[in-house]
Amino acid sequence: MSAQLVKLEATPDLVDQVYRSLLDAISDGSLAPGERITQEDIAQKLAVSRQPVLQALRLLKQDGFVLDAPGRGVLVAPLEAGAMAHIYQVRGALDALAARLAAARRFRLDPKLVEHGRKAARGRNVSAMIEADLAFHNAIYEASQNPLIEQSARQHWRHLRRVMGAVLQQSKQRETVWDEHEAIAKAIAAGDADRAARLIEQHSRQASEDLAARLTQVLRTQGEKQ
């Protein structure tokens, strides 16, 4: 189910709420690559003043999710397979380090993480699929007991959520991903740091290749429709 832009309550963290609402819409494709965004339109849809929208758009621009548009407003930044591949390289390295540290502690991840992931993979809610995937990896970051890993990975995941949202509707390997997750969790619990790191690096590399291929196909299809 796509994220909807609905009325927000006025709170001290209103800018953050607007940022997250817009980021969710960009991630799941409700706001498509190249789509123009104006302060007035977003403020009206979210039932807020223009000021928090302006600040949220500045943050989104700083984080690379929107670009200046000719004339008024901003444009949703395009999806680029090459940029996503670079992000996956960095995330793979962070994940491998987290898996090694977690394995050194023989940490046992909650089995419900995989159960929920498999359930989401069998459904149609792309946001639920993405959140389940993120929850699994966040659990490994937390198990590493190195808070800098999660902090470093957070920004990369914001961009990965977006490309995942663009292609997961067509993915035929959702269950396979969770087979890989389960194998990683077992290696960590067994204290096999080398195997855990190797599996999670392979997992990241394969995900990068699969998503890049599907993203290229999606972008090609979108270009043919224009």
C-alpha cells in the first residue's frame, strides 16, 4: 500500500513529520522521480503551514532526495543504478563488520524477525517488506554493540528504501532473501564470524545486482511510457 499524504497534527517536531511523510512518499513511488513538488501543494495536502514544508524540503535536498526545479519548487531526484551500487558497497562493508561483532558474542536474533519477513514477502505491502528487511539488519547493527555502525548505515538505508520500493513489486525472489537472512542469523548464533561476514557480504552483493537490474528495467519501462 502506498504512503498517503494525510493531515498532520501540529507538534514541536512538525518539520520531522513533514520530512518523514515526504520521504515515505518518495520511497514508495507516490512521489515519482522527476515529479515537481511545491510548498503550497504539500502544505495543503498535509494541512500545515508552508514554513515546516520549506524546512523539510531543504533537508530532503541536503540528503539528495530532491533537486532544484526550473521555475518554482523542487523535483524528486531521479533513481540511478550506479549510485545505488555504490551505496550497497558501503552498506555491505558495514553489515559484514556488524555480523562479525555480533557473531563474536554468539548473539541470537529474534526468530520472529525472519517469520515476519517471510510473511511480508508473501503479501503485497511493499512498505511492510522494506520495514521487515530494515528491522533484520538493524537487529544485527544493535547486536554488534557498536552504535557508529547503525548511525553510518542509517543514511544509506534511506536511499535504499527508495530503490527497493521502486522494484519490489516485481521481485520474484522475496522468499530467497529471507532464506539468506535465516542463514546469516544461524551463522551469527553459532559464533562463526567468517561465515556470517561472508554470507552477509554475498547477500548485499546479490541484492545490489538484482535491484540494479530491475531498476534499469523499471526506468526503461517508465521512459517508454513517457
